[in-house]
Amino acid sequence: MKRRVQDPLRGIAGEAFWVLGSTTVIALAGVGLNVLIGNLFGSGGLGVYTLFMTVYLAAGTLASLGLPGAVTKFATEHRFLPELERRYLSSALILSLAGSLAVCLLLLVFRDSLAGILRTPRLSVLIGISVAGIPLFAVNKMILARIRGLRRIRNFAIGESWRVILIVGVTLLLVMVRRTLVAAAAALVVSEGLLFVLLAWAGKIYAKFTLSGLRKPFKHLMSYGRRILLSRFFLELDGRIAFLLGGYFLGTGPVGILSVAFLFTQGLTLLPTALIKVTGPVITELYLADRRDALTNFIRNTIGITLFLLAGTALVLWWGFHPLIAVLYPGKPLFQQAFVPFGILAVGLVLRGGVGAVGSVFVSMGRPDIVMKLSPIRLLINITASLALVSPFGLSGIAAGTSVTGVAVFLLWVFAMRKAEEIRIRAVRLCLLPFFALLLAVISSFLSGRFPSWLVYPVALALYGLAGYVFLGIREYFVRLSSSHALHGSVGSGGKEEA
């Protein structure tokens, strides 16, 4: 039987399209939710809601026991063994419910203390409401992780999109009925419940659930999950530690402004968030097939193209920041103060996003221990840098701490891939395009005061695009793909088989 060897970057094109569409919906929904809360409740209310979401997501990560990644891995491995795959799903659902109950109990006991530490008394009530949604959040994560592992990327993308659509829609409905943050928190719980009904019905989870033969899946899932639970929690905390430190040192108003700065960085997380959901299973398959050269090229090309696209996106967002704020938050000029923090954040998040596109590489290759070692290091760097800079620089200091962490993450992952799996990535070469983008941002901002912006910005973007075209060898890459495709066609017609 003839087999055509396809370039992995081409092979994931259709899947990436769906996931990128889903991620775009998620990002737009995040913008919509931020704008809705910010306009209705101001910077202070937005700060409280941001802290609430930080606690909710961190609790949901703990409740999931590190299992979503394991569910994806085992679903990929056993997707042609339906009965065995059912047992892993059933085990994951039971474990996630047990973890959720433990986390909810802790939240109920310590919610007043947590609100006191963050100097936000209103947070206690919101946390009390959220405990009803955490078990649903964990179960929904398991179902979606299974769908992803089975490579049903279209269904996975649709499921993730529905989650955020429900959150925004239900929040809008409830806050219009009762204009309080309590209504916004309740909307989160209702949305998780509606999503569970949709996923359980569409996936016929009730028919797939079983209580027999769970001993081995329990053992495998717990062994795998316990190794990545803390790393997942550290990663979630690392992404939101800026808000917690901001709430403690600066208050809810500045946290609201910082939230807007992070809102604009959604454009820098869009592509990596989409790609990691597709590259994980591909990396697993290449690794299991022992195609080391193909794996190395796949990772190197993915990081390079991702850095190029992210740096270009950061340029456009930098140029359009002030007009967009005026449109999104009319009559609230206070949010314009997020401009400098956003610029600082962009530097680190571009580099972080580069490796983020293949961020599941170690888990996909069965080395979650590496992620476990790196996660506390990056969190420690973030906390240390932010604490050192928040006092003299305020919001900009917290943003700088996150940015420094982004640079550190890039270097740590490149180093770890080289040492652990001998995947060699030339970090300095990959950083040339982001550095060129930063240089263009500074020069174009200086020239825009002397020349019309409509002339300066397009010229700068064209120069950046030309640099990327030449530097990445995009033309040569597509020529190679076309030649490879033609070769496969001729070989197939000649009756020869390719491995």
C-alpha cells in the first residue's frame, strides 16, 4: 500500500485553520468581556473581576489534577482502541470530580483570608459563587482534552469557542438584568453548566462512561498527572501573578489598567495558543515514529515563523493602541495609561510565544518532568523581578517582571530542548527578526511626529515583511513543498512505495 510522506507543517494546515479560528473567537470574547466589565464598572470593578478570574482559573487548574494533558496523550495513543480509551476518559472524569470537591472545600474555608491578602473584600462573595462552577470547569476540560487527543480538531475548536461565547452572552444578559459583579460571577457558573450539557450530549458521554477496568487507567493517569499538576498550576499562576501582585501593592484600580494592557497582548498569544493545540499530537507522532530530523525541523520552523508573525503583530498593536482604546473605552481616558505597560509586555511575550507554539514538546515526548522543573523557575523569576521593580516603577515594573520572564522562558526552553532531546535551536538567529521589529517600533514612533503616520507605518511594516521573507527563506520553503509534492506524485505513479 502506498503511503505519501507529508511535511508536518502542511499536514496540520487544516487543523490549524480550525484551531486558529477558535482561538480568534476566544480572544475576541476576552476583549468583549473586558470591555463590557470595564465600561460598566470602571477600572476598579475591572480590577476586582480580574482578580476573581485569576483565583477561579488557578482553582480550576488545581481541580483538574494535571490530567487534561494526560487525557490528550492517552487518547492519541489509544484512539484505535475504543474500549480502552473509554476507560481512560471515565477515570479522568471521576478523578477530576474528586479533585474539584477538595479544591472547592479549601476555597470555601479560606476565601475570606484570600480576599484579605489581596485587599479586596468583595472578592470573598465572588469566590463563594465560583465553587459551583469549578467541578463543571474540570469535567469540561477533560472532555475537550479527549476530543483533541482523538484528533477531532474541528469538534475541539467548536467546543472551545462555545465556552467563551456562552460566558460573554450569559454575562451580558445577567449584568443587564442586575448590574453587579455578583451577576457576572454567577454568569460564569451558568456558562460552565450549559457547556457541560452541550458537550455531554454531542459526545454521548453518558454512553461512553464505564466503571469497569479502571484500575490501570487510574494508575497511569495519576502517575502522569501528579508529575505535571504543579507545573500546570505554576504556569497558570505565572500568567496571572502580575494581577495578584498588582492587587496587593497597587490596588484594584491599577489592576484594571494592567488588565487592559494584557488585553492587548491577546494578539500575541492568539497564534501560539492555537498552534500548541495542534502541534502537540504531531510532535507525539513524530517522536514515536523516531523521525528525529523531521521533528527538529518541524520545531525549528514553527518557532521561527511564529516569532516573525508575533513581532509583526506587536508592531501593529503598538501603532494602533491609543485609537483602539478610545474606541473600546469611550469616555474613560484612564485606560490610556496601559500604553507603556503594553509595550514592555510585548517584548517578552513575543519571545515567549515563539516557544509557546511548541510548548507541549516535552509532555508530548513523555518528559513532563522537564516541564515540572522549568515551571517553578519561571514563576520564581517572575515574582522576583516584579517585586524588585514594582516599588520604583509601579505598573511598568510589574509589566517588566512579566517581560523578563518571557525572555527567560524562551532561553530556558531552547536550552532544555538541546540538553534533553538534542533538538538544536539557534536562539540568537531566531531573535534577529523580533529585534528588528523592536527597532522599527522605536524609529517609526520617532518619525511619526515628523511625517504622516499613514506613510511611516506602512513603510516600516513593508520593510519588516521583506526582512522576514528573505530571512526565513519563505520562498524556498514553498518551492521545496511544491517539489516534494510533485516528487510524491511521480513516485506514486511509478509504483514505488515510500516509507
